[in-house]
Amino acid sequence: MKTSYLIILCLFVFGFSACKSKPLQLDSQEEILARISAPEFPENNFQITDFGATSDSLADCKPAIDKAIQACAEAGGGTVIIPAGIWYVEGPIHFESNINLQIDEGATLRFSSNPASYLPVVATSWEGTLVYNYSPLIYAYGKENIAITGKGTIDGEGSKTFAGWHGQQKPDQLLSRDMNHQNTPVEERIFGEGHFLRPQLVQFYNCKNILVEGVKIEDSPFWCIHLLMCENATLRGLTYDAQNKNNDGIDPEYSRDILIENINFNNNDDNVAVKAGRDDEGRAMQRPSENIIIRNCHFKGLNAVVMGSEMSSGVRNVFVENCDAAGYAQRGIYLKSNPDRGGEISNIFVKNVHLGEVKDCFMVTSNYHNEGTDFPTNIHSIYLENVSCKKAIKYGIYIKGHELKDVHDFVIKDFKVDSAGRGVHVEHAENIRFENVVVNNEEVVWDPVKLLENASTDYDY
């Protein structure tokens, strides 16, 4: 299958330009799926009630959960069971290897809204920069064979305290970026008490063999599920109701071999955002996010599927298939970077994706927030087939490269937008191929001069 995908790239993308760009090594979905397998666990069960947990929604169950996890780990692994009830947790849950945290139907893990509960700081990252910060509410570092399963709910209680930090985070946000650009040693990048960088709800850092299945995610302080430097992860059957600022659904970062399927998103930010580090640190890391399959998902939220904007180590080999969306979404498929990032976004395949009302159906920009000068991103080898949208308030297709580096080698085939305010705009792009692209009931013919006429000079990325 690898060969067949390279043939598709050459025929549809490179063929009409005499294979101007050399295709990267590209794994097929079958090869990726063959490497992904859910972890298995010994048949050892540990009920948190046996360790003193009480489901009165008031008593702190963290000590009992910690003891159950430790006992499970000492037994060689197994399942820690959260039975039906409301279980209040005054602080983070930290995983050990070979643990399945099973949250049963009717169970809610309700976390503390007190920031001090998530100290001391731990190794983590924030918007693409490695830092020490408040612990994510559920956290694993350097573990393997780990899972969160069941039909219960993880409630981050983020709206009570952390949501208010969004308006206070700017100085710390800028400080973290300065540390990135100045190559400050990571051990000196200490945030936490006195700072306002919100923690993730679930973060697996430098982990492998991961399963997150069935649970409901709600009220996260920041990103919902963050896979940082992870390998072999399956996320399936999840539901979301996460309406705080920056409540991304799933953020794979510096991660590979990821399967995301059968998920009902409802997020006040990106549903899936594939990332790979920011700026100087990300470029030095040389660890792309790659080999990611997103399929059979139901999108709802700010943006459906995003590559970037923190992607300096590169994003490649991403497959998005057989997905749809309900309600308003700002953007459907969104590739975003700027000349602070560098890196590349390549080998992106989108097929059989159908959207409702959006601001922009398919958007690519090398000028996100109009920042940066020296490191334009190489965005290339993008293939869309059978993508549709009922209404795009702004653009059906918006593609804008950078004056120093065109985006290049795209195929957009069988693409339809019933109603679009500004139609199609393409700028700083070459080797773009349209096949049966219909917007506002008119077929769009590739014409670089005409497609510049729809430009909006004050467009907000």
C-alpha cells in the first residue's frame, strides 16, 4: 500500500509538474494501523472504595485513588475502578505503568478548582514550549501500557477558577516564548504559583501504548487531552462538552502512530490540533508529529481539524476520513503556520469529510497572526477528495503561502461548497490542481490571477 500512496502523490500532485518535489517516505493507513495496538492489562482489579474513597462529592478521594494506583502497580498492573458516584479529587492523578483507570458508567471524577492543589510543578509544556508548570489533572510521565476507559465523566471544573486566568496569562505566555527563543534551560522555566498558565486536563508525556476510550470530557482548564512525545495511542468513542477558552479536544504533539476514531466533539476550540513544538525549540527537536489517522468523527466546535500553529518540528502523514460536523464551526480543515515556526506540513490526506456552516471550509495560511520573518514553513503535498460544506460565511477555499516560500503541490478534487461569501482565494502558491471544485454552484477553474481577486486585506487568521 505504501507504493500505491506514492503513486497517488506523483499522479495527482507531482505528475503535472514533472515531479518537481521529491515525495517524502509515506506510510499507508494499513502500515500505520499495523503498528497501533491497545494495551492489555493483567486481571487485577482495585476498587477505590477498598482504599477509603467516598462518593459524597465532598470528601477528598485523591489519597484513596493514589493508594489504589500504587497497589495496582505493585501487583504488576491491572485496573483501578472508579464505580458509579461523584468522586471529588483534591489534586492530580498521576499514572504508573500498566494501569487502566476505569471510570464506570454513572461515575464522575470531579477535580478541585483550587490551583494550589496542582503543585508542586511538573515537567510539561505550554503552547509548544517545554516548561515546569501546574500538574495536569491526569498526568503520566515516561509510562507505558496505560489507559482511561469506561463510560463515566472526567470533570475538570475549569470554569470555576482557571477560566479566569485566560485574561491574565499574557505576561507568562510571552515569558515562555522568550525562554524558547533564548534557549533557556528547561529546568529554569519554572511557572506554577504566582503565574497564570492553565494546566491541561489529561496529559501523557513521553509515554507509549496508550488507550483512552468511552469517557466523557467536560469543563477542562485548558487543552483536554494532550499527547506530548507519545507513541502508539488509540483514542476512541469519547464525547466532549468542553466550553472554556482553549479547550482543544485532542492535541498530539511530537507524537506518532495515533488513531483517533468515533469521537463526538463539542469544544470551544480545535477538535483535533496536530502540533509539533514552537519556534527555536521545536526546530531543534527534530521530532515531527506523524502517522496520524482521524476517522469516523463528528466535529463540533471552533475548528474541526487543524495542523499547527505550533508545528516547528513538522507535521506529516495525516489521514482524515469519513467525518462530518454539526452546527457552526469557524473552520473545517485548517493548516496554519507563520515565519516564526519553520518546519513543514506535508502529506495530508482528507477524504469524505462533510461540514455544515463554517466561516471557512478549507484554509491554509503561512501568515498566522501575521508574525515572524525568517522561518517560513514548507506546506506541500496536500490532497483533498470528496469534501463538502453547506455554507462558508467567508471562503470556500483560502490558500495563502508566504512571499518567501510558496505553498505547493495541492490537489483538491470533488470539492463542493453550496454557499460561500467570498468564494476562493489563492496567493503565493504553485502547482495547485483543482478537479471538479464547485463553489456557489459554479465550477472553479485554476486561474492564479482571477483567484487573487477575492483577497481580504484585513483577514483575521
